[in-house]
Amino acid sequence: FKVSLVSTSPIDGQKPGTSGLRKKVKVFKQPNYLHNFVQSTFNALTPEKVKGATLVVSGDGRYYSNDAVQGSKATGGFILTASHNPGGPTEDFGIKYNMENGGPAPESITDKIYENTKTIKEYPIAEDLPIVDISAIGVSSFEGPEGKFDVEVFDSADDYVKLMKSIFDFESIRKLLSSPKFSFCYDAMHGVAGAYAHRIFVEELGAQESSLLNCVPKEDFGGGHPDPNLTYAKELVARMGLGKSDTGVEPPEFGAAADGDADRNMILGKRFFVTPSDSVAIIAANAVGAIPYFSTGLKGVARSMPTSAALDVVAKSLNLKFFEVPTGWKFFGNLMDAGMCSVCGEESFGTGSDHIREKDGIWAVLAWLSILAHKNKETLDGDAKLVTVEDIVRKHWATYGRHYYTRYDYENVDAGKAKELMEHLVKLQSSIPEVNKMVKGIRSDVANVSSADEFEYKDPVDGSISKHQGIRYLFEDGSRLVFRLSGTGSEGATIRLYIEQYEKDASKTGRESHEALSPLVDIALKLSKMEEFTGRSAPTVIT
Ligand code: VG1
Ligand code: CO
């Protein structure tokens, strides 16, 4: 085939967010839209990384993926995903570039990509390239102007299963899953996790087919919002006995869900929700005995800033290196590459380790199953009672204290108003005494604010600095309020409000979360003038 140069002009708004570029499908379908972005990415890399290089293209299988694969071609990978955002002709599509370490491109690269999209004039494209059938495994060879090259379609699940077997003790998990005392349920929300779930949970670990919910991947995720949380994973929530009405059927002992691209996870016990912030702390606290990959110890642990400090307490008590980074997985990669961090997590249902450079939803489930198998070594065979998910979490709270935690999302608010709200909160920070006067006027039963700032991060590996990563109000008793604007939405602005309170006293760690947090919620809403700025009397989603 021949290669021709196509002239083009810049298209507005191609700035990669927290995790790639996400827009409505109809935006991506505009002439040159995808081409401009892909070419701008190539232009952001050094020529030797592009010419003659191997490029991996994959995705979460959402609508428009097949079309987008055919158009693309470097040492790194394009991932066609808008992750937990809905999919289909009228919903979102997305694309992100991951580097040779497998992790999301750092800000230095995404900033360059964005600059390039503003000046792009042309891109080369292959003419009459035969369509590659991406549904069939195999190699197709092509003859281009610079010689022969191959396109190989391969099943990434094969490599993934091998990797998981090298990390976890599959035999002990298999024993847990086959025990009559244990029961299991997994909801892939019609995302790409379904393909992996069948291979791993059913074929390798012997789970029942009937324990898989929504595990047939669909281009539009069955019309759902493939975000594993208590609001959107309705079916799983009902099955686990956490729904509004009792189904009358005894819920399974363990349940989990994934998002569209399978990097997020939600962990549930019978009638019990594990907050993602607790989940990463519990995995870190138990990893060494329970997971063979960590048998020689953890190199360090890390969390994103808005994630609760449950992990900090574990790190301190186990004397582990600890890092607090801005939101988004790209910040963990450098720490892992430098051998400084083994386990990390975000409050947004993302948990992972240094086996790869992204959060990993199936890994998190295998980590929890490993911990359950380890804690139940003595109980599976005899008459003893099973140690449940809830038992593990409550014992963790009793040992380390509990971080009551919740997040309020105000989705699709007017972008101008959202900006004003954030500016208002930054302005307030200039006088802490003034803030405390307001706080005391709203509720007299909360601690004083000790400091307030905008989070700024200096990467300890490359020294790069990321500013304006969230507005923080820190209280004397360790409580925190954090406000951020989302970087993954495709329309308007989404305000995220993160609320956290630490309780060390073991006799007070069993309260209802919303009741424990209600004073702080009150303060957050009034301090930020949430309703005044957004017109919303309630958040879209509470997690
Ligand atoms: C959100 C989450 C963040 C996560 C990101 C990508 O970003 O808050 O923790 O890393 O999504 O997750 P934001 O900017 O909207 O708050 V995924 O599953 O979309 O790759
Ligand atoms: Co995702």
C-alpha cells in the first residue's frame, strides 16, 4: 500500500484528562478527530520510539473500538477506553496512550500531546489498507513503503492468566471457592472483565458459571453505567443483600464488580460494603502472609491524596515507605519503576500492585480471595465458622482505627459555576480563623481546621511538580474535606467532595458511616456554598 499525507487543522478540546481523552462518540466521529490526536501523540514521542516500533492497541470493547483500531499504528500502546463512562452511539468513547513501562503517559507527555493538537497540520495515512479482522487470532503481513510489517491479533487473557498464576496461590483460592461454607459472585457490568472472569474464576478456580453476573462484554455495556459502586452496580448490590428490599435469598459470602475496562473493583461481603480506601489498607496489612508475590515484603505503599488515611496507619505500624500522590494512576508508575512501591490504591475503586502499571480489578479480587483463603486455612475443613469479609474489616478497624469516609459527586454541573465554587474555596483558605468561625457557627461539635491548602506534589523520582491537585481543609483531629474537579468527564464539570473522619477508639468504630460523617458533610456543603453555586440540593452519586 501507499502512504499519503493528509492535511488537517487543529481541533479544540483535545486535552487528555486524568486518564486519556474522553468525549462523546459523535465528537470522535468528526473528520480527522482521532487521526489528529493519534498523530499528535506520535509527534510527542522521540522518532526512535515511533519508527519501526511495536505498538499495542487494545481497549474495553466499547462501541467505536473496532473502527478506531483500524485507523491506528509506536513503542507503547493505545487503549481505546472511556473506562467507567457509559458506552454506545450516543455515549462516550476514549483513547489514552501508555508508555513502554505499560503505565499511562506522564503529564510531561500528555501536555506535549495537547500542545501538538493545537498546531497539527498534517498526518500520514496508509491508503487501501485491508481491514484486519480483530475478532480472529492470527498474524497478517503487510508491505508498506518502508518494508514489511505484521499485525498480530492476540488474546491478552492468556498472558494475564499466566501472570496471575505467578502472583497468587491458585490452589488455596480454588479450595476456598469449592468449600460449601463459601460462596462467590462477580459482576463485570458487561465490560471487558467478563472475558477474564470466565477464564480465571470459572475455568481456573472452579467457580460456578452462575456466580458470574453480566459477564458477556457488550459495546454499550447493556445500556448501563459500567462503574462498580453502590449506585450503579445495582444487581450485585441486591444479590449481596445490600439493596433496599430483602430478596429472601441468602446472599453470597463474597461479591465483587469491575468497571468497563476492568481496572476498577468493588469488594463486598454478605450485606457488607468495603470502602476502597479500607480495601487497599487491608490488602497492604495482610499481603505478606497471604500472597506469594509479596512473601519477601512490601517495598512501600502509596495512595492518591483524596483516598482516606487508612493506608497511612498501616504503613506507619508496619514501618513501610509511604507516598501520597495526586489523583490518577500515572503518578504511581514512577514509584513502582524505581522499586519504591508495591501496593497502591485510590478511593475511586482502584487498587493494584507493581505487577503492572495500572490499577487492576481482577488482581484486587484475587488479593481479597487470597486473604480470605489464608484466614480460613483452619476453618474450611472442620466445624469452625468461616472468617468473613466483614470479620476481616471489623478486626482491621479494631487494630488500626477506622476512617469513616464518603464521596459526594455532583455530575455535569455548569463548568463556570464549578470553577467559581473552587475559587471561593481557595479564597476562604487565606484566613483559617475566619474559616473556624464559620465552622463553629455551623456545628459546634467538630474539631478546628488546622490548615488548608491546594495539594501540590513533587515526584520523588523525577522531581516534576504537579500543582492545583485538589483543595484541602485539614482538621485538628485528622478529619479532612477535599474538593476536586473531575478530569474524566465528557460534558460540563463534575465536582467531587471527599469527606473523612478518623476514629481511633475501638468502641466507636462500629457506627453507621453516614451518621458519623453528618457533621462534616454539613460543614462541607455550607462552607462551599454547594447549593448556591450548583443549584443542586443533593449529589448525583454518593460512594
Ligand atoms: C477518576 C478517579 C481517579 C481515577 C480516574 C481514572 O478521575 O477519581 O481516582 O484514577 O477516574 O479511573 P477524576 O479526575 O474523574 O476524579 V478509570 O477507571 O476511568 O481509568
Ligand atoms: Co477504568
